[in-house]
Amino acid sequence: MYSCSSCGTKFPTVVGRQHYLIVVEDELRKMHEELNAVKRSNEELQKRIRSIEDEYLKTQKSMEHDGRAHEIRELESKVDQLESYVTHLRKDKEELEQRISKLT
């Protein structure tokens, strides 16, 4: 930036054929502050996204575990039912064998 020695005005110097936009220093400072605020907000949002993703993965694992536990309980229940049915069938077999032995 070039600063005029007589009036103190600051303006950009021309290097080549580039065009510059003259902005009041306070506005430029505000723009930088807003940019920094947006960057901080972006970082915070990225952290929240990461934490939500982690929570989602934990929930998925928990649901898988719960699903497996439920399936195990159902299978154990079926095993109990089948065991009781087998016990009943064995008793019926014994009774039938006794009847057959009495008849012969």
C-alpha cells in the first residue's frame, strides 16, 4: 500500500496491469474479522459433524449388538421349547414301550 505523505491517504500501488479495489481500512478489517469468524464457525461445524458421525457409528454397533442379543434370546427360547417337546416325546415313547411289553 502506498501512503500519500501530504494527505495520509492509503491506496494500492499498481504492479503490472492488475486492477485493485480500494477499500476503507475499517471495512477491510471487518471483512477479515468476518472471514475469521466464518473459519471458526466452519471448524466448529466440522467438529460437530465428526462427533455426530462417531455417535452414529456407536449407535449402529449398539443396534447390531442388541439385534444379536435379541436373536440369541429367541434361539434360546426355541431350544427350551424343543427340549420340552423332546422330553414329552421320550415319555410318550416309554409309555408306548410299556404298553407293547404288556401286550406281548
